[in-house]
Amino acid sequence: MRLEEAEQTIGVVFRDKSLLQRALTHRSYLNEVGYPGWEDNERLEFLGDAVIDCIVAEYLYHKFPEMSEGMLTAIRSNLVRKEALASFARQIRLGDVLIMGAGEEQSGGRERDATLCAAFEALVGAIYLDKGLEPTREFVLQFVRQALDRALEQAMTKDAKTRLQEWAQATLHQTPRYVTTGEEGPDHAKVFTVEVYVGDVMAGRGRGGSKQAAARAAAEDALRHRDERLGDALAAFQAKQKASEETPEGNTPSRDGGNNDGE
């Protein structure tokens, strides 16, 4: 495929075509062909990774001025993870225009998440070198804006469920279980009910338009009512722990089954 056709596919015209060529070149092509002076995209991948992180972090910082650092980090992680960047690459059919070896192509390389993620990062690095920060920012943010709601939902779900799990495992040595207990409404407007259990105790209940959203609501409900619903379980667990750790003084069994009373 000619570079001009690649530009039409990805929607970016380069002044320096060699940057585009390098961004599209998978190392498998050089391993098979080995053209002197032809570079693969790994150095551009390194640059693009840093540029994407910076652009996304700045965007989220201004988009959510009251949000905590932890939540901002969680959302950014969802937006720049391998699967997300591979999805961005698929939207512009980046895999179709990659320059790769025959073996890599035959093994499914054009659809492999890791390959597409690396290629997208390399493309961003090339755009940055060719056009500067502002055009690169607009290129990246067109994908980020579309994916933001999903990334935000994932971060919120992870946050509530992770906090509940960390507390339950640390204090009760139990891992929460999520059970879907209800489903109602037509297919296009389903509402799910999910309950979360810690041990045998129903700790929280939530409803939502997806099982994931309902599970998040259940975790949030459990965290809000943690002392009320899990207080007895915590007290019983602590009492059991204390009893198992205490050994009455003067009654330590001897090896012959008697008491070590000094006689």
C-alpha cells in the first residue's frame, strides 16, 4: 500500500512521509526483508506512549476539576490501556495499513491488540514530530472523548468494588460475592438487581442498566451501610481471632500430657 493511501485511511496527511512509513513498520518486516536504513516503529512507540499519557492527563485534569487524584488515575489507566488504544486503532483501520512480515500477518498480527496498541502509539509519536502538540492533541482527543463515559464507569465500578474487597479481606478474611437477583424491563431498557454478600451476610443491593452498574451500586450500598450490616460479623470474627490467639497461663500442656506446674 502506498503511503498516500495510508494517509487517506487514517485521516492524517504528513509533511515528512518517512515518519509515517516508520510509524507503520512492524519489526517483523525488517526481520524478513532487512532494508538498510529502514527503521521499525518501536522508538516512535516509546515517544507516542508518553505523548498520549500527557494529553489524556491534562484533558482529565481540566475536565474534572473536583475529582480526586486516585479517580483521575483510574480513568486515565482505562483510556490508555492496551485494549483501549487497540480499539482506537481499529476505528481508523490502522491494522490494514501496517507494514509487516508475511509470517506475522499470517499469524493474525493485523488484529492483535498488542500490535495495534503499539502502532497507534507510534502513529501519535509521528504526528507529534510532524505537526506539533496541538494537532496531536486533537487527533488523540477525538478518540478519548468517545471513550470517556465507558472509562469513567469502569473507574467508578473498580473504585467501589475494590474498596469493599480490600476492607472485607483485611478485616473479615472474606471476598465479596456478587449475585444477580433480578432482571426486568424490555431488552433495550433492562434493569438489573445485584446483591453483594460478605460471607453469609447480604451487605448491599444495587440496581442499574447493566450488571456492572448494578454491582457498583451494590458495592456502594454496602460501603455506606458497612457498620450497620457487617458490624456483628466483624465483632464475631474479632472475638474468634482473640480466642484463638489467647493461651491460658499456667495451663500449657507438657509433652507427656500433664501440666507444666513445676512438680
